[in-house]
Amino acid sequence: MAQTNKDYNKLTNLELSIQISLSGLSFCILQSDTKTITTLKHVGFEKKLNPFEVLDKLIHLFNTESVLQASFSNVNIIYTNELSTLVPKPLFKEDCLADYLKFNSKILKSDFIAFDTIESNDSVNVYVPYVNINNFIYEKFGNFTYKHFSTILIERILFIEKNVDDTRVYVNVNTNHFEIIIVEKGRLIFYNTFEYTTKEDFIYYILFTAEQLKLNPETLNLILIGDVIKDDEFYKITYKYIRHISFGNRFDNYNYLEQPKTNYSNFTLIHSF
């Protein structure tokens, strides 16, 4: 979804992406002429905030981070929340956006609802962005683009798996929530997001999903991406029940001034350019 109410002539090679959730903010700066990620940073919150408090944190970030005071040729905002749902494109009607969301998300009548088209899945991702943050970014930069993080996540995984014949289960780990994406012969057959507090929550949702889709934990291929490393508590409990576990790869071709934590971390943020 693009916001294009202003038109700035920005002669710069820098692009900015900011991933926004109620639990933290992450930002990434790309120098496009050299394909170099010059900045990659995450700011976590002590507790889950509301969108108004997140805006205060974002304003503070722009006031205190010198790298964010540059001019940018493109600005991307990525919204990370559970307020989204996928709709098959043949069934999609733009005047029914609230109807699609109200069955699995708590939305208010005043919520603004947006959508992204996922061409590779012939579907539409309907979601709630944070209007106050959109307004702030508009006032600061003019033209910008925003998407739901699951749009980027699904598109990239489908691209990676387009020529694979078997079934792959991806688990994208974030603070307080994770996503399960299941691809069979290059087609998306399942996507959902789950909130978790403990490692027991984490493995329960994975095993429950496998059971519902009749996937055998002894034989399924599970791929971990995001904020997870080998031998942490989430990896250990997953390996206790699922034998075939591997770590994914962003497969990006950027240069980095400072390397990301792993080659599968910051999956959606880095692929937002």
C-alpha cells in the first residue's frame, strides 16, 4: 500500500525501512548504489505499548538517532501485528474490508483498514496499519510505502520455495509472537500468527498445527528463521519433538557494514527494499 500525497525530489542513494510493532521498533538503511546495508538496529520495549505510545518512541528515535536525520529516496514502513487476514483474490471486494477482519481480529469501527496484493499467492492481505504513525511519516517524508510484514514474509518464502517439491514448515520467531508458514510444492497451504509467553506455548502451537494438517513430527521438515539460534530454549524444545530442523536463509545479496545476528534474522526488514 503506497502513500503518495506529497512529491519530493530526493536526490539521495539512501533508503529507509522501519518495522513497527507494539513490542519494538527496527530500522534498516540501505545505500542503494553500492547495495550496502549501512545501519541495522532494533529497539525493544519493556512491555507491549499502544499505537500512541509507539509513536512517541518513534519520534524519540528520529530525534536521537543521527542516521535517521538524513534524506532518503524511499521510505518503507512495515507493520507487525496480528490484525491481518488473507483473502483469495477471486473472492476479494474492497468494500468488504472490515468483514474480512472482524471474524479473527478485534477491530474498532474507527480503524483504518488497508490491503496488499500478493501476486505469487493470488491473494490479498487485509490488515490494520497505525494511522497516527502513517500521518507522522507522511508529514516528515512525503511519499512512502507501507505493507504488512506478513506480505513480505509470504512473498519471500514462496519465492525461495517455488521449485521445491516437498512440504516445508517455516517458523518465523519474534518477541512474543511467531508465524507458521507451510508451503507444499511451492504453494502456500497455511499461514497463521501465534502469541506465546513460554517455550511450552511455542511448541504447543507448532505441534497443534502439524496435527491439524496431518503432518508427522517425525518426518516433517521444519525451518526456523527470525530471532532464534541453535541451542536456545525454543530450539531445544522443538528438537525434542521434531527431528528434522534446520535454519533458513534470507538469500539476499547485500553488503553489510555490520553483519546481522544470523543469515536468517531480520527476514522481513531486510527484504522490504
